[in-house]
Amino acid sequence: MRFKFLTLYAVAFMIFLYLPVLFLPLFSFNDSTIVAFPLKGFTLQWYENLLTETTMHQAFFNSMQVGWSTAIISTLLGICAARAVTRYNFFAKKSITAFVMLPLVLPEIIVAISLLVVILWLGFNLSLFSVMLGHILMTVPFSTAVLISSFEGFDKSLEEASMDLGEGPFMTFLRVTLPMVAPGIISSLLITFTISLDEFIVAFFLTGTEPTLPIYIWGQLRFIAKLPNVVALGSILLFSSFLLLCIAEFVRRRAQRRTGIEGSIL
Amino acid sequence: MSASSAGGLSLFFRRDGVRGFMLMSPAFIFALLLLAIPIGVIITFSFWTQSYLDIDTTLTLSNYREVWEKPIYGVLLTRSLIVAGTVTFVTVIFAYPLAYYVAFHVHQRKALWIFLITIPFWTSYLLRIFAWKLILGYNGVVNTSLMEIGLITEPLSFILYNVNAVVLTLSHAWMPFAILPIYVSLQKIDRSYLEAATDLGDGPIRRFLRVTLPLSLPGVLAAMVVVFIPTIGDYVTPKLVGGTDGLMIANMIQVQFGKANNWPLGAALAVTTMVTVTLVATAFVFFAKWLGGRAR
């Protein structure tokens, strides 16, 4: 009885979790300029409109540029940090690790305004570069967490075996460690890219004249006539995030089965 | 001489402690440059003053006096605390049963459940708020549906642009984040404790209250902290669904750094918020630990 009640609760909960977001794709195909019930009919017009929105295309390219640079740099930083955390003991390890993970729990507005003040105060201009810096700061904790779980799992004796067989530390890392943690690296790249693609608060403060996609969406929300287009764009964005995360999870899981490593994204 | 010092140097770099530190340093230095120093600058700024475009670098407490004396800031800060507190409470209450369900009643595909729970958290935050605006709005899903089935004759205006809408939207947004720590702590519980409790005559409810709940408190606490801290600094949700009565302290900070262009005052507000959040979170953790200690 209790078991059934909990199952019911879990199902209701999942519906509540997903339902609001699912209205976006639903309305994106609705043949009406007003985003509301009842649904009028099926149309692809809003998606077609996006094809001619050149400012949106520019925003898309900006987001891509910020996204992939963020993903690569924060994953590189994450690899080093995760390696340090899982293999070595060093001075003030706990505090340093906690400090690197700090942006995870800091209110984003604090991160955003402090970066903003420093960048402007030093006389630099706001640009996509400053957005990227902010995004790296925010995503390093995530890439580190993902990579720690893949570094933690694999057997240290494999590395020792390689060293015993005459490989140096660098070649051992390249030929033994790297292939083993490659799935972690891929999933870190995908996750950090997704976070950067969707991130709004920090980008809002640090962006200059070139908007990223969420900033573009924010700007469009003011125009009621543009609402269906925004809904269509939002649906595309949701779908791509969903797809990227599924790939990340798939890669990680397949690797887990191969190496016997347990663990989750967080 | 040089050979031996080079040898010494290479030995130094081969020591585990040094290696670990070197590997950690890129991420650490990055966070130091882009987080610690900027926050230091913000704190410094909060003691300066600004007239038009000139920054006066004489140290003064006048910004803090203004924050303290003008009621608007107190109102916003209190509201932010209340909203964040409510969101935290609501989130944990609703997240706990689900975490419990996945930890104890899902036997296969646990990872899939956790993945499905976390996915919404990774998708665009702005879009999730936007979705709520579509649902709760004047011409939104709720109003148009209710009118369609004839329950109401004109749109309800009280569901959007107020504090309740902010609480609802934020709770929905942070729910996945709260489930994870609770789930982890429930998952860690040694199942033999539960068997022992049953063998010693505890019914399911007593067993839950005396064994499961106390052992999962660290997770609950972690969930509360990770929800409370970010929500208090949120400004997008209040701005999009909060109306004027739902604005929070972060909106004021944003105004000071944007339209009002008074950075030192904005900095003082940011520092006040940070200090308040830290004090509340610390007090809360100590209180919970004390409570936990008494219960045992």
C-alpha cells in the first residue's frame, strides 16, 4: 500500500518536473500568434521564421564560440584538478578543492558582478571573451566533479604496470590513463558546453555588444509579437541540451560497463 | 653544483605533494584570479563612494549606512530571505519522498531515474522560467484552460506577478538539485540497520523516524544549503514572474550596477547579502547539528 502510494507520488512528481517545459515544444507547433490554449492547428511557420532572423544566427554563432572554448578550457582545468584530487596528497588539499568548487554554491549574481567590476575597472571591454571567462569559472566545478568520478574508478595498478614495463610518466598518462578516462572527458566536454549554452545570469552581465542565445531570447521576450518565434527557438535549445546530455550519459555509462566504474554525473 | 641543484629540483618536483599541488594550481589560480580577487575588489568598492562618474576612494561606511537606513533595502533583503527560506522548505519536503522512493523502492534502473530527475536541471534556466510565465500568465495555460472548461469567466490575475509565483517557479527549478544529496545519503544507509530495527520490534513508521530519517539528515542539510544560497541571489525569476511585489535583493543589486550606475552602493548591497547568507547558513547548520546531537 505504502509502496504504491510512493510510486504514484514519484510518477506525479516526474510529470510536475517535466510538464512546464513540455509546453514550449507544444506551443511551438501551434498555428496562432497568441501562445495560449486552445490549440489552433499545426504549423512550422515559427521555425521557418527563425531561418531569416539574422541577429539570432549571429547569437547562435556567439554561443557556439563561447560554448566550445568554455568546454575545452574548463575540461583541461578539470582534468588536472581531478587528477590531483584522486592521486595526490598535498598542502591544504581540502580547502583548495573546496575553493575551486565554490562557484557551485555561490549566488551567481555575486560571481557576475564581481567579474564585471574587475573587467571594467581594469579597462577591458566586455565581450564574448569575458562571458567565456565567467562560464569557465562556473563550469570548472562540474567538469572536476565529473572527472573525479572517472579518475577514481580505475585501477591504479594499471598505471604501475605500465611504468614497470618501461613507459615514462607522460607516455603512461597518454597510453593508459587517458584512454581509461576518455569517456569522462567527453561527458565533461558535453556537460560544460550545455551549461555554457544555456547560461544566462553571468552572460547577461558580462556580454558586450554581441549577445549569446539566452541573451537574445531575453531581449525578444519584450516583444509579444515575437513570442511564438521565441517559443520555437526555446524548443530547439531544449531539445539540443537534452540530446547532448543523453549522449554524455550514454558515453559515461558504456564506459562504466567496460571498466566496472560506478558513479553518477554528480 | 648546478647538476646537483638540478637533481634536487627534479626530486622536488617528483614529490607527490608538489606534483598534486602543481596539477591543482591551474584551476586554483584561475579561481583565485577570477573569484577571490574580484570579490576582494567588490568588498573594497563597498567602502568607496561615487558621485556621477567619479569614484571617491576615501574609505567610508556611508554606503552601509544607506543600506541600513533606507527601508527599501531591508524590505528586499527580508523578502529574499523569506522567499529563499520558503523555497528551501518546500523543495526539501517534496524532494525527500522521491529520493526515498528511488533509494529504497527502485531496484533496477536507479541510474536512469537519477538521470531523468537531473535532466531538467541542466536545461536552460531562462526557458524554464519562461515556461512558467506561459503557464501562469494572464493569457496563460492555466487561465485559458479554466476559461475553456467554464470554471472561471475572466482570467485570474493573482497567479502571476507576485511572491507565490516566484516561490513556485524557484521550487520547481531547484527540485532536482535538492533530490541528489538526499538520495546519496539515503543510498548510503546500511540496510542491516533497518533490519535490526524491524527485528527489535519497530514498525515501519517508528523505524523511519528513528533510523532512516536521522541517518539521512546530512543529505537533507546539504540539500537545504545548496538550494538556499543560490535562490537568495536570484534575479531572473523575480523579474520575469514576480511583478513589483516579488522583487528581491538581487534585482536591486542589478539596478545599482545597471541603470542607477552606483557601483559602490551595489557593492555594499552585494556584500551585505553575502554576509547575511553566510550567517544564516552557518547558524542553520549549527542549529541542525545541535538538534541532531540532542536527538541521539
